Amino acid sequence: MKQMVMIKRVATLVLMGVALSGCSTVKGWFAGKDAEAKKALEPAELVKFEPTVKVDKVWSTNLGKGEKRIGVRQGPVVADGRVFAAAITGGVHALDLQTGKTVWTYEPAKVKKQPKLRLSGGPGVGEGLVVIGTLDGQVIALDANDGTEKWRAKVPGEVISAPAVGQGIVFVRSNDGRVTAFDAGNGTQKWFNPRELPALTVRGNAPVVAGPGVLFIGNDDGSVAALAMQDGRTVWDQMVANGEGRTELERMSDVDGAPVLEGNTLFVSSFKNQTMAIEGPTGRPLWARDHGGAGGVALTSGNVFVTDNKGGVFGLDKTSGTAMWSQTGLARRSLTGPVVQGDYVVVGDYKGYLHWLRTDNGEFAGRAKSGGDALLAQPVVADGILLVQNVDGKLTAFRLAQ
């Protein structure tokens, strides 16, 4: 079974590399000698425009060796005025949100005759803990105040998404589809909920999202499930996008972006270009639209924002899901999931650029570069500051100029 899971994961890693690279060799397989067809597969060139918003870089820091082509979409999390972030090697860092200054750093001790632990996904924070997973299935809980190690546990597969903490429990999604619950005080396993995987999936897992007494889990088969926090039983299971198609590639429908709960409504998007609003307590669909992707969603008071697998950005009406606008100027640039900063929706791309679009009509308003490496993780906004981490392990903070 472990060997089969490994084969699946290698396949998804190769697929993601194809999607991100824009490699001329790969394009040549499809385009041949047809210059027009070849150009149609290339990432859209960035068009110059007159900025209507000024963006300032506040600070930047190197966390360590980044994920490169591993495809785990490492990103930061913010709590109590601190940024918690990790690199594959280089440890977990607690930084001051406003200045970027290091508060503490934790690096796993090297065990004799064992390979160095590779931290993956992003940290989860809650109830005084910072919890991080590794590529060999380790789960490490740290004291949020000073970074001291509290306990360790083990799960059967890679942990490539951020754990969640709530009601005295740590919840971890591993890459074999399983969700495991640990006692937040000592790391003792409380329960687990298994999930069968499709034959081929997109590299990446949705972070575990905690709701009132339940967890929301985005699954590789295109569904989202609600699990009871205390015992892991399935409260409801709703298909967001059916894995239909003639090939395994066509059937991929992963829900890999974090579901977003607002009030009683859960908003979730799938790799198969489907976004859905779901009634949180019951799992009843409220609306579904054929726009979206694996990168996640962002919300304002009246809109839902999504990016799709072709590089389109969409603003949807929150009540009905109707498309209000679309922006296609970033086609094939392998966009991150969106985030809202002020009156703008922001996405990153494969060249390290961040793009600020107006939330009311999708027009370009600003652009900045975080470095030359790809952005995979959905950016984060806290206290007006946007944070983005690239695949080289560089974390950068931006603020809109006053």
C-alpha cells in the first residue's frame, strides 16, 4: 500500500512540475513545429499599466532551504502579532509581524544515523502551540511563546499541509488521506479517520479547517467532509466536483485549497474548475459554479474570488455564485490562490510577481516582485500586511502605501 501511495505521489509531483515549468521541451510535445500553437501554450507576457495603488515592501527574510519542486506549498500563519513560518530545512521561525525580526527559531535536532527532518507544509497555530509536520510523517508540537519542543507523534504519510488546533486537540491531515487527532497536551493519539485516494491526484493537500465542533476537510476525490472533532466520525460528505473523464488526468478534481467558513457558509473550490457554497451545519449545497481551481478562495462582504488552472481570476457574487468579472491577463502563469488586501484581490505567479486587482472589476492596480522564484502558497493578510513565501524559502511582507 505504501508503495502504491508513493507511486501516486511521484506521478502528481511530475504533473505539477509540468504545470509550473513552462518548459519549452514539454510545450514542444504538444505544439510541434506550429509556432502559433507553441505561443498559445506559453505564459502570458505581463502588460504594462499605470498603477493606481502603491505597494511598499515592509521586510523580507530567508527561512532556510525552500521546497523548490517538492510542491508542498509552504506558507506562513499569523497569530497574536507573530508570523510563524518554516522551510524544508532551516527550522520553524517566529517573527514579529510589523518588523520581521526573529522572536525565536526552532530547528529539529539531528538524530545520529538518521536523515535530517524536512519540515513540510506550513505551521498550524492554536491554544499556545505551533504544530508542524515533516515529509517522513513526524508531527512536532512547539510552545508558541518560546519555540521549545513539547511533544512528537507519528502518522503513516507525509504531512504537507498545516495542522489545526482546537478544543485541546491537534488535527493532522497526512498524504495518505487520513486525518489523525492528537491530545494537544501530550501528543497521545485520540482517533483517526481514513480516506481512500484516487489513482492520480494533484500534489498538495488542503489545510484542516476548524469550525464549531467540526473539522472541514478538502479531499483528493473532489469532495469536502465535515468530521466531528471529538471522535472523528463523518458528519457529512459533499462532492464539490465529480472526477469525470476518460483518463486519470481528466478525472483529477482535488480540493487542495483551504475551505473558508464565514458564518454558517463554507466556500470551497476544486481543481476541476468548480466552486461551491455549502451550508456548514448540514453540508447542503447553496450554489455551484464552473469557475475556480485548487488554490483556494478569498472573500469580501459581497464577493468570492478564485483563480483557475488556466491563470484566470474571477470575482463571483457571494449570494448566487454569478461571475461578476474575470481577468485573463495572467493566463498560464500558474497562479496562487487569491487573498484580499484592502480594496484589492492579490495573486502570485510562477515568476515571483504579485498582482493587485481591483475587487470591483478585476482591473490591474499594482504589481510587485517578491524575488525570482515561484510562488505556490496562497498569500496571507494580517493587520493590513500581506505575507508571501516563495519556493526558495524567502518570506516577504508588503503593505499598501497610505
